[in-house]
Amino acid sequence: MDVHEALIDAACELFLNTEYHKVTTRKIAEKAGTSTSMIQYYFGGKQELYEEMVRRQFMKIGEVLQSSFTPEAGIDFHKLMLGYLKIHNEHPDFPAFITGILAYKNGPGYMLFARILDDKRDAIDAIVRQGKEHGLLREDLDVDVLRIAMMSLTVFPFLIKGVLEHGHKTNMDDALMERVAKAAGDMLSAYVSANID
């Protein structure tokens, strides 16, 4: 692994588990096995590295979205939700990290997240338009409703997972999370293809 990627991986591990102001460039560099000068060289500073790490995580989500869609078949929501599940399993702290960003309007990631969501909306809108052109998606499908529903169904199960695990009524194992993902896929499929008031 080259230094650039090592720094992004180290930043991901630290920022997802530690408050932004407690993460130093020295800690990132040490975890990556390099020096702080390499952060300056590749990214310019701590904030720029942070933003690149966040963009990289959302890039993976975008790739899952694109791979789950074909103009001929539309959106395979089961594949999409299981793909999101895989990403969240790889980085289980990411959903909580997102809520942390949303909690602080003046925080380091708030405006970046707003820009990323705008970009993702454009990507979903393009997919929806193609699906409508091929008669696969309902004509009155609301892109904003769809994307908010997608975010809710992918992020919230991981936010509630820890609380349910501390109870005694629900076994939050991989099999259950997979069933949740498939059920979410069913709900989204029903919304885009059926006439729901």
C-alpha cells in the first residue's frame, strides 16, 4: 500500500472512532507509518485529508448504486441494500459518524456532506430518469422521497443495532441484518414500481 492510501486508511480508522478535534496529524501519520510532512504533501492538511476520507467512503456507496442499476432492468434494490450492508459491515461506525456530522452545523464535515448529498441526488435523478424512459419506474416517482427513504433504511438499522444488542429480545446477528436489508429492498421496490398515495 502506498503512502497516500495508507494515510486515508489511517484517517478513516481515527476519524470514524474519535472526535475531529482529538485527531492530530501526528496520530494519523504514526498509524500510517509515515511523517506529518506526507499529509501536507498529499493533502495540504488535516481538514483536506478528512474531506478526502469522507468522499472516499461515499464513493463506495455511489459505486454500489451504479452497479445495482441497468437501463434495461432498472434498480435492483435487493442488490443495492445488500451492497450497502456490506459497506457498513466493513465500517460499522460510519452511520454514527454521519449522524455526528449532522449534529454540528459548524463542524468540519457539515458543508462537505451537503455537497456530497447534492452530488448523490444528481446520480439518483439520472438513474430515475433512465428508468422512467424504459417504463420501469412510476412516472410520479419523487427523487427526494426515494433518496431520503434510501438513507433512512440504510443508516438507521446500524444506529439502532447497538441498543438492541444490549437488550434481550433481539439477536442482531448478520442473518437478521441481511433480512432487514432484503425487507428494505422490498419496500423500495414497491415504492418505485407501484402507485402509492
